[in-house]
Amino acid sequence: MTDATVTPASDAPRGTPLLDVKALRGGYGPIQVLHGLDFHVHEGEVVVILGANGAGKTTTLRAVSGMIETTGSVELRGEQLVGKGPADIVRRGLKHVPQGRGTFPELTVEDNLRVGAFVRKDKEVEADMAKWFEIYPVLHERRNQRAGSLSGGEQQMLAVSRALMSRPEMVLLDEPSLGLAPIIVKDLFDRFRQINRETGTTMLIVEQNAQLALGIANRGYVLETGEISVEGPADALIHDDAIRKAYLGV
């Protein structure tokens, strides 16, 4: 792996980031996993975090969403999130879709979506549910079916839709392709692109399938043992020889 930073593209977003992370450290008890991360995500961007198993990708998302104790700074629109709990962070517009789908298996598809909108007080929940049923028609077909009886791909669609029912400014997606067949994964990422373009939802994605993730991303970061080793525009990362060898199988 190279230690060089890829030169940013000329059309890279400018201005104040939606999410601004500085000197982020965190881990589990005495085990320190993150060693001072600095990264940012602009409004409307899709940003991907790549890295080998154990590099700290999942821990990074957990740190940002308040699931583990951290030090450093995590700001969403200039508001400090460090020290706030996950529910409080959700109310501020950031939603986390963890590994393993994160649905309520005993509830129906429709009830899962309603749970996703629990923080909302407006009267447009039904309209949003109809929108996600349009994006994922299979969920409409199975709206009265228990989530636990869905296929892995369908559960991932439901997990994403449920997260977006809260109308977050930003969604964190942790290994959305995990355990899914390749054809399902491609459709899932095509839908992520569609959601980003149609709704403007900002996305930070941790993903092992670097080819697909970089294919829909604006920018990316590579983590190595809890530190960022490479960053840059997605197009540049796809053509970086070290990254191609390490993550794209080239």
C-alpha cells in the first residue's frame, strides 16, 4: 500500500463539510482501534471507507454514531456529537445501518418502516413509505410479511429504507453487501446511487466490495490499522495501482 495521498479532483466539493471528523480516537475498553482519524463528508456526497479486516472501518462508523466512547471531534453541521448517545444523534439527522441488516424480525415490513419514522412529527410518513415501496417494489409486495422471513437482500433493502424513513441528512452504511449474492449487491448499489441522486441523502459507506463502492462514490478513504493511509476522488483511487492490487483483485 502506498502512503501517498491522491491529488483531489478539480471539482471536489468546497466549503464547510456536513460531517467533519478530527483527531478521532476510540476502541473497546483498553484496546485502542482508531488512532486520530481526520476525514470529512460534504452535503450530498457519497464517500466510501475501504480497508482490510481489522483496519477499524466498523469502529469508525460506531464512533461517529455514538455507539462507543471516543475522544476528538465529530461535528454534524458544526454541532459536536462526541458525548451524545445514539438516539440523540439520530434526532440530529444521522442514521446508522449496521452490519447484519438491523431490522426487527418479528415485525412486518410496514411496521419496520413505521418504526424508522418514530422521531418524526410531520404528516408525510405515508408518502415517504410509498416512495420507498416505489424504489424497492419487492418490499411493497411483502409489506405484510415478517421481516425475519425475507431474503438477505430484501432485509438489506428494508434496513436502508427504514433508516431513510427518519429523513436523515446523512446515513452510515456498514458492509451493505455482506453475505449477499453478486447480482443482488449490484442492484443494491444501483439503488444507493438512485437514492443519493433523487433525495440528496449524504452517504458514508464502509464496504469490502471496493469496485462497486467506488463506482458510486465521490471520494474515498483507505484505513490501515486505525489510521487513514490514502484518500482522494473515487476515480483516482480506482486507478491507483496499490489500491487496485489490494482491493480490486488486479
